[in-house]
Amino acid sequence: MLVAGVALCGCTQATQQTPDWLVCKQGGVDQASLERRAQACSALIHGEASRAEDLALAYRLHGEALRLSGAPDSALQEEDRAIGLNAADPLAYDERGMDELSLRRLDAAAADFGTAIRLDPRGAVGFDGRGAIERMRGDLAGAFRDADRAIELKPDWADPWGQRGLAYLANRRFDMALADFAQALRIDATQAFAIEGAAAAEAAKGDIKAATADYGRAQEVHIERRQYPAAIAVANKMVALAPNDPDALNARCWARAIADTDLDAALADCQQSLKLRPGSAEVLDSRAFVAFRQGRWRAAIQDYSAALAKNPKLSSSLYMRGVAKMRAGDSADGQADVNAATSADSDIADQYASYGVTP
């Protein structure tokens, strides 16, 4: 389910094999894949999906892509259409339940998960979703029961292990929670909610170092998926746990800079981090990006140069120094930096393009 960051498809029953169908049915959850999926599904809806069952599937998969992209309201409209065309598809109710769950419409979500379970008593997603709602409502016995059933039905799916971990966390059974989070992450190491759950359990046990490290891992996942508000929220937890940890402060500075929001606060975080760890190349790189976002090209160039003096192999600083030089009017020197950075790191241009920055 969505909480675990796993795409729910159920497409193996479909036999469509055209290029748009293959893209629409793919399981990637990174933002670029989701955008391609949404476009392909939309093309099917307005093109070749003429049979009611095909159109229902296209609507459901389009809704899934929209939900995983962070647009549950739009996804709900597609799931409504899917159910209107095929009211016997349990996965359509599972999908709509997850849309509603992400919007905290718990009664509607519980009803849809209940319908999915009635239509397919061996479908793990319905039990997993219903268990999440029971946990949110404080019904931990129900949450454990449904998580156990989901694990029994689909033991190689990370989400119910993570959901049961959250129930153990709420029950203050921290070692049991950590064991379930670990199992979820063995199945899928990118499960941000399981990483965050592990961090919360570690913090409750007083292991602040492990907790901040795990929050940092979760933040990386959120940034990779372009879930920037979630990345900032995780960084806030890190700073709350360790207000004098330069890594935590730098993490929040970086997340805010990537999101291009609260830049004055981001700058303050970087300044404080540098006081605690003077001359850190990583923090200088973050502070430089804040200056870049603010349009202070010369300040950005100065910090990027300082970062490179500390770590000449820091391709992010070299690349962005080049871009900053271009913005400041130094096209030739800027292009030289960009070329050198992309030669050393072929992914660096795509990384910053995902943040909305190109030369």
C-alpha cells in the first residue's frame, strides 16, 4: 500500500501488451516513472481502452500513479470511474481506500477496504489498509490481527511488516517494532515509513545516534522521490532529537534548499552547522545552494569554491559553481566547471535537473 511506498498494481491479470499498456502497468514509484505512467494511462483512457474492463483498469492504474505522485484527490476521481465501470474489482476498492486513507477519510477508507476483503478474502492489501486504520483509531488488537493476516497472505510484501511495526511502536514494544521494521527493510530498503518508524523506536529507547542516522536515511528516500515536504518533516525530527548535531542541521538546510522554501531558515541552519563543524565541505555545499536559490551568485560561487578547496572531488560543488558562474555572466568558466563535473559524475546534471536547476 502507499504508506510503504510500494505500488499496488495487480496487473498480471491484464493481457494488454501495447507500449502504452506496458508503461501504464509498470511498477516504478520514482517521480519520473510515475509521470510516464500517468501519461500512458491517460492516453489509454482517451484512446485504445474501449472495452469497459480495459477502461476500468486504465482508470485504476491512472489513479494509482496520481496517488503515488501525491495527488490523492485527482486519484479518487479515477478510482470512482474505475469502480463505476467494474464494481467487482477488489483492487479498485483497495486503491480508493488508500486514496482516502492518505486524505485521512478513515470511515470511507475502512468501508472500501472492507469491500475489498469481502470480494477477495485472500487479498493482503485490504487487511493491511484496515489494520492501518485500526492503529490510527487506537484499536491495536485489531491492527495486530489484520497485520498478522496480511503477513500470512503475502509474507514477501514489506508493508504489513512495517504496519505491524507501527502497531508495536504505538504499544511501546520497541524491540518487537524494530524487528518488524528490519524485516520490512530487508524486503524493500526504500520503505521510508519503516525507516522513520525504526528511528522513532530507537529514539524512544534513547539511542539518539541511531535514530538521527535513520531519519537521515528516510530523508534521502523522500528527496529521491521528490517528496520534499516529507523530507523537511523528517529533518525537523532530526533537529528536535539532536539540536546541536551539525549533520541534522545541515540535513534540514539541504532539504529546504532543494524544496526552495524557507531559505532564510535554511541559511540559519547551515550557519549554525558551520559553527559546530567549521569548514565542512558538505555544509558549505548546502549553504552555497541556499545562496544560489536566493540569487546570490557570487556568494554561492565563494562557498562552492571553499567546499572544493576542502574536497576537490565534490562534483555537486563543481557543477553548481559552474551554473552559478553562468548565472553571474561568466559563461566560459562556468561551462568549464560544468563539463568537468559531468565528466567526473555522469548523473550530476540529472540530479540537479530534478531540483529544477539546469545550466
